[in-house]
Amino acid sequence: MGEEFLRCVDACIQFIRRNPEMYQVVHESYRRAVVRRFPYVVFYEHSDITVIVYAVFHCSQDPKKWRSRLL
């Protein structure tokens, strides 16, 4: 199960790399992508040539907690 989780997170990040504007902005310039098959999201930000992943966050946690990680 752990290897499948890592594969899904990696696939999500690879998709973000190819299509960084696919997901909506959820806070300031940060975007959120959903990891397939698992209750996780990836928070990231992108510029013309760079994608920065700030967190892989479990969806059952307090939603206010992810904002503190982005600041």
C-alpha cells in the first residue's frame, strides 16, 4: 500500500509539472491538486520554469493547518 501511495503522489506531481495551471488557486498564489485513490492533496506554487511543492496534506486534518504551512 505504501508503494502505491508513493506512485500516486509521484503521478500527481508529474501531472502538475506538465500542467501547472490545471488546478485552481486556493490561497494567494497556492494551488491544490488531489492525489488519486488517496485522501491527500498536494499544495504547490509555480512560476514560468519552477514548481514548488509545499505540502502533501491528508484531507481529514484541520483545514486551517495547511495555511500555516504555506506561510
